[in-house]
Amino acid sequence: MATQRLVAVSYPADDGYAAVNAEVLAGDAEVVYTYDLDDAQRRRTVRRADALLAYELPKEVPAGTLDGHGRLGFVQFLSTGVDAVDFSQVPDMLTVACNAGAYAGAVSEHAVAMTLSLAKRLPQRHAALTAGRFDKWLPTLTLDGATCVIVGFGGIGTTTARLLRAFGARIYAVTRTGQTTEPADDAAGIEHLDRALAAADVVVLSLPLTLSTRGLIGARELALMKPDAILINVARGPIIDQAALYEHLRTHPEFSAGIDTWWAEPTGDAPFSTDYPFLDLPNVLGSPHNSSIVAGNMVSAARLAAENVRRYLRGEEVTGVVRRSDYVAEQKRSW
């Protein structure tokens, strides 16, 4: 008799998440939730599982659980970014996948909303009105014919490109390989980023935070951009050098930035603060890393993650597989 396949879910799951997992994985595996178990029970359950659905590691499993001594072969994350994962606790033999494309629709809408707001100089004009100035004849920008460089042309990047193209924008894709099968007017590898930045009216960052992308945009890269360019970050804060961006925004008032992801983000009810007073600048539009938070989106993301687990269990090709070498320079195992 064949052994029952088992999927462990380590994130806290309400009825919506549980219903999705039960529906998607019915007939392929038993689903067991570990969040409310004690450490010993969590460790035993995860080691018996064929696949793990997680949100945060190592927070959700005890240290040493993923030591290669059990049946576990696949870890699927609910999140698209996995830069917070401690890969020192993930053995080489485990396949790890992010939730590629799960939040593309919502995040791309947010990126375009920020782009339009800054192109039309809405934060600046609002500040002027508040100060009693009615700057009717100061020109704004148009996306019709603008060159929009999208750095990272995955789910979020390609969906953002599709929306921007509807306004008449030209899309310049910057990818790891310099190639894309998605519609774009031009494409280049990351090694040609300088050329892309110099041509850009708008730059949208939608790439993962890895060893090679941390600090990708610094003072030198900002200086290459047009004086009135727009920079949108819906990726991760540390992709941009924080001090360099603040200084560039302060000294180039026609340059503007939309920031959804920050260098330090509070948890729970802790107050939000920044090392530099970005929000005092009229050419900055900020949001609290909420670009993906729309009604029903998290449950939809859970469905996509569960579907990827189902593909793994059925021996089909999975999506979103990540490379450890992008996140750790040297494996430091804890077992």
C-alpha cells in the first residue's frame, strides 16, 4: 500500500487558506497545519512531510528541522521575495520555490498609480496648493511616448509593462539574460543597466533583492538618469542606496520617486521612521509596502502556492525555483 503523501503548512491559516489548500491538494496529499503545534510536534510533522508550505523561515520551524533527515523535498513560499529566508537552514537537496507572479496584478497597478501621480506632479502641486500657490501653467509629464525602463521583467514587470503600454509608453526591459519572450520595444541584460537608465523617463524596479542587486542603484546610477526622471520601487528597499537617493531627490527637485518598499519596515504596531526625511520632500510619494494588499489577494496567492506544490507532488515542472547562490555567498549549515 502506497504511503499517504503529506504537505505541512507552517504559516497561520484561517478558514480561507485552509479551504484553498484542501481544494487544491485533495486527492494528492493530506494537509497538516503546524503553526499551533509545539516545537517537537512541528519538527516531527515537517520531517514526515513531502512538501512544506511556508511564509517565514526559520521563524515557523524549529532550528535543525530541515536537516535532510526526513522525506521533505520541496519548500514553497507564499511570498514572491525570499530575501528574508535563512538559506543556511535549507539543505542543498531541497528544492525551494517563491510564489512567482502571485501578486503581479495588484503590485503593477500600484506601480502605475505611482508613476501617473508623479508624472502629473500631483504631490508637488498638492503641496503648492496647501502653501497657497496656484501653479496652473507649470508643465507636467506624459507617458505617451515616454521610455519606461523596467528592471526585472518577471510577473510584476511584465504586467506593469502591459499597463504602461496602454498609455503609449515605450517599454525597455532589463533582464538577467538580456532577453524576453514578452512584448518590449527594447531589452538588455543587467550589464547594460547604465545605458537603460540614461534613456529612461521612468524606471520601475521589480527585481528580487539578491547578493548582486543589493545597492544596485547608487549615486553613480542616479546621476546617469534624466533630471526629471521618475524612479518607482516596488521591489525591495536595499536595492537602492538610501543616502544616495535622498541626496539626489533633495538636490534635484524635478526628479521624483515612488517608494513602496523601505530599508527598514516595522512589524506590528511599531512606529515607522526613516534614516532620512524622505517624506518631507515634495518629490517623494510613499506607501507602506501595501502594493499587494487588495481584498482576496492573499488567498489567491495561497492558491497559486498550493498549485505549485501539487505540480511537485505529481512530478510536473514547478515554477519560481530560486537559486541559493543568489542569496548566500557561502553555505553555513546549522547541523
